[in-house]
Amino acid sequence: MANQNSPTDDELLSLAFSLHANPGAYALLIGAGASFSSGIPVAWDVLLDLCRKAAAADGEDIGEEAPDTWWQRTRFQEPTYSLVLERLAKTAALRQALLEGYFEVSDADREAGIKQPTAAHRGIARLVAFGSVKVIITLNFDRLVEQALRAAGIEPTVITHPSEIDGMRPLHQLDCVVIHLHGDYKNPDSMLNTENELGSYAPATKRLLRRILEDYGVLIAGWSAKHDKGLREAIQGWHTNIARYPLVWIDPHDLGEEASALLDHKRGTLLKSTADDALGKLAEAVTSLRSRNAVHPLSVPVAVATAKRELSGRPVAVAVHDTLAIAFADLHKHPDFKYDNSRDAEEVGGYLKILERIEESTKLPAALTATLAYWGDASTDRWWRGELERFSYRTQGGGDTALLEVRRVSGLWLFYAAGVSAVLAGRWQLLADIFSTWVPSRTSYDGTRQSLAKFYDPGAIYKAPQHASAFFETLQPVLMEATSVGAEALDEAWQTFELLRYTMHVLEGEKFSDLCTDYWNASNTLEQAQKTYDVANARNDGGDLTQLQAARHEAWQEVGRLMGQIVRQTYYEPVHVLTADTHTQDRGWVVPLATKLGDELRVLRDTHDFIANGLWDESAPFVVALDAVSAGLGILGRELAYGQLPAGGGVVPSTMWLDTRDTMYERGPRTLPV
């Protein structure tokens, strides 16, 4: 059954995105409901009033009898505009003058604010001005649409009679066309209203209607579908592109039997709203989207759900591949990648607005990448792996460095989308492959290369600290949609990804191998010095332990010195990681999750998933590098914590999120591994 729930802002937003992303793809079909608030009578009421006038002209008082029933009783025929008007006015000029009283605005009408374009008509005019709608089919005899369009500086092509159709230009060549499918009051011979008249259309009208229904989506507002059999049958038989452009019906009430059957048959959506409210809001939403150059956020859950369904049901999900390829192709052509100087950037809102638009446009490909990294396999990894490298290159030419490198923001999103999703899925070999992809160095122009693990660092990629600090919060909902995990699971996976990324930095350090050997040797020396001291102290024979204490302290200092050198094998940025003070001399500030992972590695050693599944070839150096990362990020956490103190002093926080400078409790509950 069609969706006939009350409309949500999301449904209107979804329609706005469709109009924005597919300009000119929808034709608008409006009925009496679009003109209702203007005060102009509906067509049937006009015909009934004409019948009353005809009875009065015959000198009859019809009393309580329905005017159309009186006509049929006395004339033995169904009342039509042509018949009734001919009875009341003998010439075309007189007939037109008679109808103008119903539709033309008088001074009194103008003072009362009636018979003028409504919010719906003004919304239509704005949508036409944006290019979102170019074809308007109106079932009303009034010309309020044309008035609203002309007030907006738009001169439409107007079709009021089948004889005008064959001479018109092709639809795609017209900026705007208004088709009076039932005629208009300026041309009484064109007016259709009775069920017999609306049972079928002239051949030229049928051809035009078929062309529209086959080539365009249909957005209906204010049409009951009760009497217009010909139009119902046309939509049912010719509107065949519902997969691309679903049928949308705007009406404030539950639809009648005929409209409901048609909507269900076309698997359309009912938006319960007045034409004034819905079309006005659509115009406002499209205005906002145009200013942001936004990509539909609702397309993310739709695309992700489709990808999951494809991946679960087919050996090769060709549709997912094609969708992803199109998303990447569109992203590579993003207009904000072309700017290279501050003057051009300021004309489009400045660097921060450029970042916002790029982030918005990257959401869809990032969501699909995350979906494939989590739910896919080696055969689907190749669909997106190469894009991590392609987006690492900056725009060619000279100019503002931040603008030339802004495409790397998209690469950063894709890198984290793939990496965090791989962590969630336990795809450690994939994560190793991602980390070990080598690209030209971000800061060097001499051919030096570096791994993606070091290349894609939020603090270095973003030239705006506020965007770097908000990176996790911005990408988080996209990854939750793609992987179907909760906030806490994603939070831990993100921290794990950061720890492993920095661990790779350290492992790749030029001096790490030698330092690691020296560190092990120093650790063994410290362990032996501690044992010697413990044995002597246990004898409790009153001997002098000073020399043993000095040897132990010297060994402890050497271990600390070497760990400090290992820590300095890389630099540390305020990424999304929780640090905490252990309140011990040996460890100080650390990353609790790193402590947990390190303890697991020390117990499981080479059987740990990280090692057994290809993230690194052995556990011992991995543990040393992970300890160094914990210490390095811990130092940063301590500095940020002390930096939070007010001028007069106070209590130093014992936890600190590096990206937001919040404590664990300020940010909200998160699992603190122990």
C-alpha cells in the first residue's frame, strides 16, 4: 500500500532534494486545491451557478432542486459549459465576459485579498525560477499560475486548446510551459468539466499528455481524481518511470477511492499537507539546498540499504558497483575542487563554506565505502581501494595551498570510513592493506612517499581546526548507518583505528627497529636489576642497598629514555581518543583502550587477531609501538588537561578527549576500558 501517513519534514526534504538534484525532471499537476485559498470558485461551482442563471433566465425558481438536475430535467441532456453558456450568451465575446466575473479580480476582490495568486502559486513560480519545474499541468480555468510566474519575471508558454499543441516547441526546449488540460475561462470552447467531457481527450492532447507522463515524474497537488477518468487512465497506463521519479501526491485529507487506487498502483507517496504549505516549503527547501550545493542526506540510508540488500543477495552486486562508480565520478567533478585563490573562494562563501559543501557531497560515497568495507569482501574492495590514493593528490597549479589540497578532505573521509568499518568487521588484513598503501608525501616535493596511515591525518588535512575537532561527530552518523552498530561500539572502533594508525607510524619509523632492540635490552636490564634488588631486600641482613637502588634507577631511566625516543618516532594530533591519568609515576597519562589492547597482546601474543590475521607479522614490536602511542597521546592529553585550568588554578581533570577537550563526563557516558 502507498504511504498515507502524515507527512514529515523528512518526506518534504526528500522531495526537495529530488527536485534540486534532478532539475526539470518532474511535471507538476495541480487541481482545484491549489487555487482553493484564493477565493476563486471551483469549476463545478461555476457550472452550477450558470445553471441557476439559466433557470432564472427562463423565469423558473428551482428552489431546493440541484441546478444540474434542473438542467437535465428540462433539457434532457447533461449540462456542459458550452451548452449552458450558449443559452446565456449568444456570442463568444459575451460568453467570455460572463465567465470573467468568476475569475477576474475586481477592486473589491483586491481589497479583500481574494482571486490572487496563493502561496502555492508563488511557490510554483520559485521552483520554476530555479529550473526545478518546467512543465505545469493545471486543471483549473483560472490563470493564477501565469500571474505568479509573470510576477517572478517568467513568461511561460501557455497551452489552452488542443489546436495549440501541434505548433508548440519540444518540451525540453521550453523554459516553462503551462498546459490548461481542461481549458481556461478565456477560451470557453476549450473548457471541460463533466464526466463525459473528461472521459477522454482530443488526440493532440493525448499525445502531449503521454509524452509528459513517459518522460517526467509527476507531482500532484490539489486533485481529487474523482471525475477525471481520462487523466486517471493516462497516469495509470503511461506514467512508467516511477522507479526513477516516484509519484508524489499532496493533499491535506485522506484520498478518495479513485485517487487511493491510483496512488497504490503507482507505489506513490501521499504528503498530507495543503498545496499552499507544501509547495511553499518545497520552494524554501530548494532555495536552501541551492545555496549549500547539498547532496541528499536521505540518499545515504537509501543507498546503504540498497547496497546491503544487493550484497546479501547476489554473488556480484553489479548495481552497487555502478552506484559507487557514479558517486565517485560525481565527487571528482565537485566544483569546489577548482578554486585556487582566496578571491574566487570568497565569491562562493569562503573556505569554511567550501569545506561544508565538500563534506556534504562526500557523505554518499563515504557511506557506500563503509558499507563495502564492513559487509563486502576482497572482490568488492577493489571497487573503492584506488580512490583512497586518487583523492590524495592535490589540484595542479599554483595558488592558495588550502584550496589546492581541499580534495584531500574527501580522501580523509573515505580513508576513515573504510578503516573504522574494517575495524568493526575485524578485517585486519584489509586494514593493513589500507595502511600500507604508499602515496607521494603530503609535505615533500622531492618524490618522497609515505603510507596512507601517516598521510591522512585530520589535523594536517583540515586547514580549519573547528572542522578537524568536529570530524568524528560529522562522520559518525554516516558510519552508524553503514555498519548498523551503536554509538559506543563505533566510538571504541574509531579509537582502535586511531591507535592502530599511530602504531603503524611508529613501526614505520626509520630508527624504530634499532630503538626497539635497545628498549628490550634495557627492559631486561631493568628486570634483572629489580630482581637483584628484591632478593637483597628480602634477605633483610642489614646490607647497604644503595648501589642496587642506583643500578635499578639507572636502568629505569634508560628504559624511559628509550621509550621517549620511540614515542618521538611520530607526531601526535588531538584526534578522537580518550586519555586518562593513571596517577602513577611509571605511566602517568595514557590511553585506557591502548592499555587494554596491550594487555591482550601480551597474553595472546602472536595468536591475537591483529597478528594472526595479518595486521603485523609479530606481536613483540607491535606491543612496544602501541605502548609508545599510548604514552605520546597521553602526553598530549596531560597538556590539554592542564591547559583547561583557569588563571587562578583549580583541579586538573583526570580524563580528556583529545578532539573536543572535554572530560569523559562532559562528553557523555563512554566505556572506559580498564
